[in-house]
Amino acid sequence: MTACAPASLSIVEPSAQTPPSATAQDKPASAAQIISAAETFTPTLRTSTETSTPSPIPFVDSLKATVTADLLSCRYGPGPEYLYLFAFKKGADIRLIGRAEGNNWVLVENEPQRCWINAKFVEIQGDQQTLKPMYPDGFKLPVSPYYRPSAVLSAVRSGDQITVTWVHVPVGRGDYEDDSMFPYIIEVWRCENGEIIFDPLASGFPFITFVDQAGCDIPSHGRVYVQEKHGYAGPADIPWPAPE
């Protein structure tokens, strides 16, 4: 409702012709009374109580991309230490169907085996964050038919450093992909500067030390795989030590 000012204001003062029997209610209001009434009038405004919430980014089924590196490795998992599948040449057109949560690796639709690449070596047509999160949920590493999983022995914190040890599972040299392969992949979702970072680490020995800070909303966690050229055994979950 909007208050409207009167078109004109006529002030009538009492005169000698006013009948003696007239009461206060019969007398016209003074200018001061009219002005006072106008100042104390408060219009009632209709306000909306609805609050807007940001809409989540909708996921897409796929995005087109073009390889910009001379030779781009496509791997079994979302990191540089996972087993190598093959490589794309510069200029290759590919289709991306997912991403890993916590790092910059994306999943390529490829027949007969999907594989992972580092997104910084491709030109993507669209927003990478609109790809569906596919790791760790939505994608499984190929299982080794020849080796058993390990078991975590301990996970100890010293300040921001975590040291994890596990049962040694000997991998025969004939089951190495090449001389640079590591027989253990340690997947950790660790806290760094208030954010959870997915960091797939590699080790040639049954132990590793890395940094994990306090201050993240999501608890840090991790797991250990045995890696050999046919696939992966595990995982063995890490019992995460709480921040000190």
C-alpha cells in the first residue's frame, strides 16, 4: 500500500459564526494536527520472505577434448604412477566422461578400456567441473589375478606428518610393467590448506610418509594397493590417525 498526499489542503479557523453548541469533534483540524498525522503515518509494504539459493552445476555425460601434448599417456588410474595403457598423439580428438575428485585427472571413453589422463595436456570444450566425479566411486581398477592384498600395520602421526606401514607383498620382477614401476600405490585424500587433495603416491617399500594438515570439513582417509602389470590387489584401508 502506498500513502498518497491530499491534492490540496484547506485550513478553516473557527470564527464568531461557529455555533456555541459545537463540540471539539465538530471543529476542523488545525494545520499542526494535519501535519502531525501525516508524519506518524507508516505505510505497510509487502516484502518477500523468499531467499535465493545457488543452483548446483548440472553434470554432463561427456565433453569433447583435443590433445595438446606431443604424446599423452593414458593410464589405468588417475595419476602418473598407475599402470600405462597407451598414449594419444598430439591433435587427437577424445571424449571425456568423468573426473577424479581432488586432482586434475579426467576419464577418457576408450574401447575396450577406459583410461585416465592429466587434464592440463588437453584442450576441453566446456567446463571440466561439469563432468561427473568418477573416482573413487564409479570406476574400479582392474584386479590382479596373481597377488593377494596387503594389510596396513600402522599409521602414526607426528605433527602434520603421517607414516604408514603395511605387510610386504613381494612382486616378481617378471610382473613389473618396466623398471620404473612401483609395486605399491598409496591413495590418500589428505588435508592441505583447508582443502582435501587426492594424492596417489607410489612406493617401492612397504612404508611411506606424507603431510596431512588439520582444518578440513571432510576427514582425511586413504588406502594401499599392490600393483603389478596385470592389475591391482586390494585395497587395504588406512586407519587414519586424528590431527593432534
